[in-house]
Amino acid sequence: MGANFCVREYATKDRAEVRRMWTGDVEQSTYDYGHSYSGEIGMLEPDIQWRTEKFKTIDECEKFIMDNHEKWSPAMAVAFDGGWVVGGWCAS
């Protein structure tokens, strides 16, 4: 089985708001693409691993997640100057 790299950017620093938006995005993904090996964020579930690293840009966050997230793990969240990037490797 493979994996697709998927992330979402949230322009807020409020973790509770990020969690609410992420949960909604995951629910929409499972509705749109199903619950089995879709390669979309629904495969990550609503859980979030909050990391302490902070980067200046979204691209830096995405690279960090790409290099450090493992498929089947909860989504990883990394802060940037304008908010959070959340995602990871999604089973496909």
C-alpha cells in the first residue's frame, strides 16, 4: 500500500480552533472519499500531534512534516508565523 502527502493550513494560532477546523476537514474527507485507503486526510483521523517546532513559512512546515511524519500516525501540527500546518502521510 502507498501513501499520499496531504496538509491543511490554518491561519489562526488558537489550537482549539485548529482542532475544530481539522476535525471538520477530516469528517468532510471521509464523506467525500470514504474510510478506506483514500489517500486523503480522512485516513489521519481527528487526532493531532502538536509539535513545538516553529517555522517562518508554510513550505518549511510542510517539509518538516513530510520528513518526520509516519504513515498510520496521527496528523502532525507545526506552527508558522501565521498559524498552523496540519497533516501527514495518508494511506492509499
